[in-house]
Amino acid sequence: MSVAKKDYKRITTKTLIEMKDNGEKISMLTAYDYTMAKIVDSSGVDVILVGDSASNVMAGHETTLPITLDQMIYHASSVIRAVERALVVVDLPFGSYQSDPKEALRSAIRIMKESGGHAVKLEGGSEIKDSIKRILHAGIPVMGHLGLTPQSIYKFGTYTVRAKEEAEAEKLLEDAKMLERIGCFAIVLEKIPAALAERVAKSISIPVIGIGAGNGVDGQVLVLHDMIGMTHEFSPRFLRRYMNLYEEMTTAISQYVTDVKAVDFPNENEQY
């Protein structure tokens, strides 16, 4: 059942919790540059994630691991300059928080100070509890991320669905409760069974945003380039493409090439 949408002028971490309490679903998309972020924000998306998926879609890497903290700050700064309404959450990249809580805090502070981001996101549960607590104690909002955690791809060895077995499912649920308890304002659940995701969302008071986690959660997130069809090789079950921009762009560019070759562009009306 749909819920009436409140007209929020600016989305904050408090707004998201209010939306969950009111039963209003939360929309979240990635963005990595000024132009795309301007479009996403003006379209009414609640949360913009400056994801480490920039490593894949912007830089062409096979995994999210190579992207650096400096590069994440660059992308986040570009997005922040475009945004007027959405909450901007920035991924802490691999290697910037896992081993040392002090380093985690330094990384989070750099993102907040140098990019102007509104919050940070970290992958993992009890393993990184101390890092999350250190960041939270500094007054920096933290979004958690459980389930499939792409920064741990070489540990898992596959991008398959996580937490299908009871032991892993129970650990995920306990980690979610722990993240809420220590002060995270929301959690992303990636590629886990829908029933488990719904169970988690009902077990905690903070919003749960799903990607490949069914519709029983409090909101959804997709990678923008996947959703609008700029990428075409990646087709998981959870992805809905709302347009085929890859095809439209290649058609347009091919036509431009044809027009230039035929001296049809520019015509008399397109020159001085």
C-alpha cells in the first residue's frame, strides 16, 4: 500500500527515520559527478550515494577495491556542489577503515571536511565495530552495509546471494541490531533473501535500504548507470532498467559521425 509523500525541503538522517516511522519508502541512487547528481537530485531522490562503485562504472576496474580516498573525495565534492535536497552519503573505500579505528576516523574526517558530504558508509558488522564507534563519537553520521559486501569479494570469492544459511543469517541480524545500538542512522542490505531482509527491517528502528533484498525493507538503492541502461553487461535479477541509454547514446553518436562525414553537420543554421 502506498503512503502519502511528505514534501521534505531537505533530507537529513532524522528525515529518513521519520520516513520509516510513517511508512514512506526511501529512494536512493548513486551519483559520482556534478551533472548526473544535479539530475538525480532534481528528480526527487531522497539519498544520493557516492559509492565506491565509481571504481567500476567511472574508472573501469573489475572490483571496487582500487579506488582511493582521494578519488572518493573528488567524486563526492563534485556531487555535493550539485545537490540541494538529497542526503549525500559517501563510501569509505577499501583500506581506509578496516585495520585501525584511528585511521577510520581520519578517513571519515577527510571526507566530511574536504568534500562536504553529509554521512559516510562502511561495509561490515562486528568486525569493524570499533571503527564505526570511533567515527560516530566524532559526530559523523554512519550508514552501515551488510550482506554482500563488495570490498570483501576476494574473501567470499563470488557475488552470489549472502546469508542463505541459518548461521550467517543470524549473524547478519545480530550485526544489524549492533549497528543500530551503537548509533548508525541506517543500513544497506545487499543481495540477501527477501524474507531475511524484511525480518531485519522489522527488528530495528532505523531505516533498512535494500539492493537485491526484496520489497519488505524501508527503501531501495540502485547504481544509476545500471538503472538508466548506460551499462549493459551487468544484468542481475534485482536490476530494473528504466531506460536503455546505452542504445540511445550509441545511436545518437553514430548519427553524429555520419553527419560529420557527409558534411551535413554543421548546416547553414548551425554556423556564424
